[in-house]
Amino acid sequence: MVKKQFLILAAAGLISMATLATAQDSQSNEQAPPPSTQNGERHHPGFDPAQRAAELGKHLNLTSDQQAKVLEALQSERSQMESLHQDSSLSQQDRRAKMMNIRQTTDSQIRSVLDANQQKKWDQMMARRAEHMHNHDGNGGSGQAPQQQQ
């Protein structure tokens, strides 16, 4: 009898803890929106330049030297973006413009280390990214908020 009551209490305790943990997890997800990058694009907070360089290495068939240069560009971009996110003196519009400039610089740096065939693939990837952004941006990919009519 005591053993049965103990099991019931233990089960009830586990259920309570699971419910509480789930409620706290969903509450923390609601309070912390994912970080935003230029054009409203969002990526997970653990953006890893090394992982991205490895992905590009596979897609573009990069040499180890090229991959090292791509990694350097992506690490620089991440560092600049983190500094920009911490700069509270900028307006949202200025911050977005600087983010876009950083991204364009990184894209140019990456493109400059590619050979002609890799550049074609890179350009296709960038075109797909631009199309994706255009299709998923409520204002036609302009990166600007829609203007209100009066």
C-alpha cells in the first residue's frame, strides 16, 4: 500500500515537473525573438562561420586555401555584425544600412577568391537568396517598411 502511494506521488511529481519545464521553455521562446539580419532575414543565434564556410566549400568545391579565405571573411562579418548589434546609438534604418553594407562586402570578398566556374555557382546562389528574400518579404524585398496611406 505504501509502495503504491509512493509510486503515485512520484508519477505526479514527474508530470508536474514536465509541465513546469514545458511552460518555462515556451515562455522563454516567446520573450526572446531570433536575431535579425539585413532585409529582415533571420538566422539562429549560433551562426557558425566555420560551418557556413564548410557548406560553401562543398557547394562550390573550394580548395583549402579558398575555404580559409572564405572563413576569414565570414568571421569578420560576424564580428562586425555583433559590434553593430551592440551599438545602440544607431537608428534602425542606419543599422540596417550598415548591416547590408557589411553583407555586401563579405559577398564581394568571397566572390573575389572564386574561379570563373565557382563564381557562376556563387552568382546563382546569390540570385536564389535574393529571390527568396523577395518572396518572403511582405514589401517586395525592398527592405523598407510599407508606406501608410493617409
